[in-house]
Amino acid sequence: MKKFLLPILILALAVSCSPKTAPAGGTKAVAGSVRTHDIVILYDNDVHCSVDGYAKMAALKTEKEAATPYVTVVSAGDYVQGGSMGAASKGGYIVTIMNAVGYDLVTLGNHEFDYAIPRLKEIGQELKSTILCCNLIDLKAGKRMFKPYEIVDYGGTKVAFIGGATPYSFNSSTPAYFQDEKGNYIYSLSADTYYDTFQNFINDARNQGADYVVALTHLGDDEAYDPINSQELGRRTEGLDVILDGHSHSLVPKRILTNKAGKPVLYSQTGAHFDNIGVMTIHPDGTISLNLVATKDYPKEDARVRSIIDSLKTEYAALGARRIGENEVKLPAKNADGDWLVRSGETSLGDLCADAFRVCLGTDIAMLGGGSIRKDLPAGDIRYDDVFNVFPFGNVCAIASLTGQQILDALEFGVAAYPTDFGGFPHVSGMTYEFDPSVESPVVYDINKAFVRIDAGERRVRNVKVFNPETGLYEPLDPTKTYTVGGSNYMLHDAGDGYEMLKGLGRDTGIPDVDVLEKYIVEHLNGRISAATYGESQNRVIRR
């Protein structure tokens, strides 16, 4: 990716952040007063449209407010996407529910960008909570899109919250959303100055009188896959007291990091999908505690928020409940432990989805990244909601004409991260391939983990074959031949997940991916997904 922003510009941009003196549920600070109540910060991350948890968050908020006037509710991102209720309303239903709960501060997850920047700006206006993001910059306007931090005054104790999104949102959302019509990046996520940017705002908050500084981030703690991560943020800065994080869906009640000056930094994540609600408490003696409340064990729900959730579910239900077919066997996207299957290997669900693209689009082959597949397809009756939950992002189908060599390069990039989970892991139809993870990947990335080139030497991918419908056999792929490839615009046009070698090559068909999956099930499988065909994966991807 071209660099269109000098580090000096990023570091020079700043926003005046005056202290906020009336947190939700709190009272204004009284000069000279000594705080005798706890400060309670309720936090979540990666809810991904699991809306039922919001009624419990609201109830826990009310419970805490009965004990202290200082309660704030925050989110570390990925709230408006990941389920059909979010996608169907482009986040609107989720915003309505979050407003009813009374969130105070949120940061941006990579999936907050999934409806494109104009919609993100609308969401920013619709949310009653303040969006904090210190590293998202509008390069044309020369300013940050959202407030970088907020200082909340709790009875004389000032706490700064600094928001930060993962710079890899460029590729884990849709790269084209951040570019102009010529492919130039018109937004920056400050990848080349991330830690310095954060440090500047830590210093600024301290200079503004902050007694505590909390990072509200969507970075994740996966150091192997995300070089810019929350653990490095803790180690490479000083002045942070706590990092409340998201993105990697990690279950971390409490972890202690060591900062640049050798001092401790507390760290926490709640997992995902409202499995837990985080409770951070700053006690009157100055100590900080972190705890997770398991929602399955928390019986209370806020009646008003529950009523709003149920009303929105009813509004949505007419679309979601429509029956489209029957499935003889569950097709999983995750294993029993909740780990992604579709991001590191072939699955029967990946085979089904790839077949839908190839057959319905009439292409030679089909390719799609496992990260596009978001939920299991259950056994039994298949409702529209089930199909929508598999493909909740609203992508449209695309067709590209690619040489065999371009396909080889794309496959090589797709398995480069293995064994680390990768949203771009390639599921295929009309094609088979083998890969050897013992070979060191020759793929070269840019700072945003997008494809740059493949260095000379041994490759991981080998023995690629393409189905010949005339002979009924799989035959060796010809690097010089041109093949038609079906998939989503996310990969084949917008270079999603970093597939820069495919950027702009696909032609959008205008057909939503969810419609193609529905059509394949209804028209080509006669409304029945058979265990004989899709009960197991079909050995299209072989790991050597």
C-alpha cells in the first residue's frame, strides 16, 4: 500500500478534550470533595449482534448505580455487525438497543467499517454514546474523524479513556471503503505511528489532569498474527493503567503487562458474543480490580431494554423466519470449543458456499475466504435467517478472469498465515490444491498485512488441479491459461483480507452473496442439503 501520510502529520493532529464532569448515572464533581464511592466501568467487546446480552448489561448497570453514582458503560468494538439483525438494518437495530442501555463511550472495531464510511458517520450521529478513536484520520480533511479521548470526572477523580481501532481494519473490513476512485487511500489508521500516536494522547490526557488512563482498544492479543496488538501497546508506551481490549475474542479476566517504564498495566477481554460482561472498579483507596460476570449465570434483565429487543426482533422476524429448505446434517463454521474451522482448513460448509458461487455464477472455479463465513448452518429446517447468518456482511458476487498464475499467487497468499487463523483462508470449488506448511512462506506483506509479492524459492502450494466438465476429471492448472473465477466482491474486487493481487479484477454482478447461497440450496439442491454430499469436506484442500 502506498503511504500517503507522513508520520509528522499524524503526530501533529490533535483534538482538544475537555473533562466530562457528568458521567452517566453520576453527579458533578464538588470542588475539594473526597471520593468515597467506587468508580465502576462496565465493558464489553465483540458482541457481534448478540442482542439478548444488552438486557443483562442494562440490568447490571442499574444494579451498580444503586451502590455508586459513578458508573460508565463502554464497548471495545464490533457491535453493529456479525448477525443478520445488524446487517439487515446496517447497524440501525443495534444502535437503537445500545442507546436504550445507555452506553457512554465506544471505540471502533474493524466491523464497524463494514457498511462503508458514510454509514459509519451516520452511526456516529445516531449513537448517543461518544465514539473514541485516536488513529482514524480523514486525509483529505486533515483531521481525525472522531474524538481521540475523553476525560470523565468522577467526584474529583479524573479518568481518561483513549480509543483505538486496529490498523488492519483496512483488510479485515473492505479496503475500497478507505480509498478514492483511483485506489488512493484517503483515510489512515496510523499503522506506521500507532504506538507514538497513542503515547502522545496518553501524555496529553495526563497533562489535562487525568489520574488514570484507560485504553479502550480493538487490537487483540494475537501477537503472532497482528504485529500491532494490545500487548505491544502496553509494552511500548507508559502512562496507561488499564487496557480494555477486543478483536481477538480472547477470554482474559485479568492479565498484568509491563510497560516501557517497567510499571504494571492491567489488561482484560470478555471473550465475545456477550458471554461475559466486564466490571472494572477503581476503589476509593486507588486500587483497580477487574472481574468478568458470566451472563449465563446473571439472571437479571432490564425490562425496558428487553421490550425494545423483542420489538425489534418481531420487526425483523418476518424476513428471518422464511423457510427455504432442509439440512440433513449440521455444517459447522466453528468447533465445539468455539474455535474457527473455516479460517485454517477446508470444511463442508466452505465447500457448500464455494459450490454456490461456482454453480450459480457459471464460472470455472470459485474461491472465497473463510472469514466471510460467520456461523454454522444448523441441521433441520433452513430459515432465511440461517443463511443470512452465514453471510451477514452484505457482499455481492463478482466474477473475475484470472490467469492460472494469478490463481496460484492468490492461493499462496491464502495459506501463508497457516497455522494461524486467517479470514482469507481459501475455500474452493471446481479446483483442488495441496499445501505444505513446513515450507517457510515466501509471501511478502506491507505494513497493513496486504500482499506485496512472492519471493523466489519454494512455495507452500502445489499440485493445483481444475475440474474439466468435458472429461469429468481434475486436470493440472495451466499458469498461462485464463479461468473464470466466482466469489465475492470483497476478495475479487476490493482486495479484502489483503488480496491485493486481485484488486479491481472482479466484475460486480450486483447479486448479494446470501441470495446466491439461497438459490443454490433451493434450485440446485432442490431444497435439501444431503449428508451424502456435504456431511464431510470433499478433500479439495489437502495439507501435506
